[in-house]
Amino acid sequence: MKVKTILVSQPEPKVENSPYSRLVEKQKVKIDFRPFIHVEGVNAKDVRQQKVDLSQFTAIIFTSRNAVDHFFRIADEMRHKVPDSMKYFCQSEAVAYYLQKYVVYRKRKIYVGKRNFPDLAPLIKKYKDEKYLLPSSDVLKPIVPETLDELKIDWKRAILYKTVVSDLSDLKDVYYDILAFYSPSGIESLFKNFPDFKQNETRIAVFGNTTQKAAEASGLRIDIMAPTPDTPSMTMALEKYIVEANKGK
């Protein structure tokens, strides 16, 4: 079965000449983007009900750009001025760089991990006496609270935004050769929108072990897997599959 159309269950990349646009150009396939899930902010009243008082914290742990956005949104809603002395612990350079949207970078105490959450642990450990706030969504990887608990620090989680299933009803009669998923939430959204979904000839591409497990638990046949030693990115895995499938096109 040749591949002509792909649906990626994420927003379209905003950067010019993204790996997906190069894939379209090189392999002459049509790629559509559609977020299967989206994020909705929690209001200040709900945050207060979690017994979160922003003035009590001296350090904030950011695991994503969404966490950054929603922390400053809630601070604004609560009319809380974030003190200049606040320490920021960012899971990755991308998150730390994004923080510049809200603070003057060179004037703040910002500590940056390498990529995975446990990489932040040694940095947090150096400042064990701080009172830490962890802004998060309603879905949190277990490794995060486990790591913080092991450090025996004073920390509190605040759910500031929620992951919500998007309405995909307009796709009911639309067929794609490949559906590409990056998270278990995307798989969940597929079956919430289309409870009677039958895979048939549709190829399923997944990124990461948790997405793979969610797809298999839902009875899906996985045709394309990333990352692997040969294909560390989704686009590389897709291209490898397309080249093979479209031989003799």
C-alpha cells in the first residue's frame, strides 16, 4: 500500500523549512496537522481551592512552556507580583529560553537541566531550603513527583491547566494512509472521537514507549515506530517507511 496522505496529531510546526515540509517536498506526500488534544487553563478560583498561595514560594520548577505560560497567567489573574528574587528551575534549555517571554533573563536566577526531569535533581538539591512550586497540567509523569519526593524538599504541585480532547467530528469521513501520534492522549482522543474506529489499511506511527503501549492497549497495529537507533525522529521513521512503501511508484 503506497503512502500519499499523512495526518499528524499535533499543531503544524511554526518554523520554516521544518523536517515535515522537507518530507513533503522530497517524498511528494500530503501532510495535514491537527491537534488531537489541547490545553485549557484553570481559573484562579480553582487554584485557590487547591490551597495554593503564590506568595509562599521562593522557587518554581518548570517542565514545559505551557507551565510557564499558565503560571504567569495565574499570577496575573491573582494580581501577584512575582518577586525578582524568585529562583527558576527549568527542565530544558528550550523551557529556559521561553521564560524570557516573561522575565529579564540576565537579571534572574535561572537553573537549567539537560533534558529529562531527573537531570534537574542535582541543581534542586543544592537549594534544599527553598519552597518549591510545580505548575503542571492534570496529567503528570510519575517520575516528576517521585524525583522531588526523593530529594525530601518542601514542594507543592499546582494544577494550572488541563489536557482536553479536541473535537474531531469533521474528520469522520476523511481517510489518511498514515496517522502519526506523539502521546497516549492522542490515542485516547482518537477513540473518544471515533469509538468505532477500525484501523483496516491505515498505518499507525507512534513516537515513544508510552504512546506505543497506549496504541497496543487500544488494539492498534503499529506500523512505524520512533525513536529507534536508525530513525531517532518521527519524520525519519516516516520517510524510511514511505520510501519502502512507495517503491516503483
